[in-house]
Amino acid sequence: MKPRFRRLVELYKKANYRIGLPLGTYPRRTRYRTGSETSAQKFGKSFIETFKLVPLQGQRGRKFTIAGGKMCSEAATTISLKTEDRKSSRQIATVGIGFEKDAVIIEMVQGGLRSQSDLDRFRALQGKPWANDLIERIENHAKERGFRQVKIRVPESLYYYHYPAFATKAEAVEIRERMEKFYSSFADAMEYERKTRFFVKTIN
């Protein structure tokens, strides 16, 4: 483990004393093998190289962009939503993706709470929640590239669910409840079937 990641894990562990979680609670790492650069190159190279940037024009000079990218804690590959106006450009939501031979794995789905107003504008523009929109684009592209399934990791399998950074015990409970509700909302709406560690949808 690289020093900066080791330091981050130590900070998580110290914070977890305050929320009552035993050290070593599963999962122990932020990233699964499917989210690695190795898996991306082995199984996802065609998906990544052919995913096209999507520019969207909002109101009052506001622009949105959906584009592929690299690196978050959970995955080496991301699909991100960015907003831009005359003054600034910033990322407001991210979907981390990984790969297996026949499946695209959605490793995490995260939108910034401080970006809620921009996410609401995106929903008004597209007529659907931002998470549903990004996942639908991932599904469509995965189908075009010949993948058989799209899988979304259930929140209970995610590192941040068990180790919310610097949260009190009460805050940790709220974070977990919010994650469960959020993931179920788009997985149910998009007709995924819940298995042990994944929501699963067959697309081909």
C-alpha cells in the first residue's frame, strides 16, 4: 500500500473509534480488484476509449458535461458530471466503474451535497435524476461494447459505508441510511435485481 493511502486508512481507523466500529471490519480496502487499472486495461479498454464526451446546454449560461476520467478512491476509471458557467468549472457527481470479462461494475455512485442545486438543474434539464442518467448512459455503452451485465455494488459492500470519514456515531448511522436509500432508489427504478453484493441487470 502506498504511503498516502496507508495514512488515509490510519485516519479512518482512528475516526472509527468514535463511531464504535471494530478495527478490521469488512471491507478493509477502498478499492476492489475489479476497479483496478489492471482490470480496466484487460477488460474495459474498448469501453473507455470509445466513451464520448457529452456536452449539454443548460439555462442562463450553465453548461453540463459528462465525460470519462481517471482515479477515485474506489476505481481507476470514472464517468463524471461537471458543470460550467462563465466563472468556473467543477465536478459535481462521479460514478466509479470497474470491469470483469462480461460485466461493467459500478463501484460507487457519489454526488456532492454542496452541489445539490446544480444536480437539481441537471434533473430539470434531463427529466430524470442525475444518477439514473449516468447509469443509463453506462448501460447503453456497455451494451454497444458487448458486455452482458451491469452490476452495481450494494452500499453495504463499500468501504465508506463501514468507515465514514471523521463521523460521529450518530452521523455514521445517518450516512449509512442515506446511502441505502440512495442506491435503492436508482437500482429499483432501473429494474436491477439485488443479489448478495450487487444489484444486477442483464443487458445482452
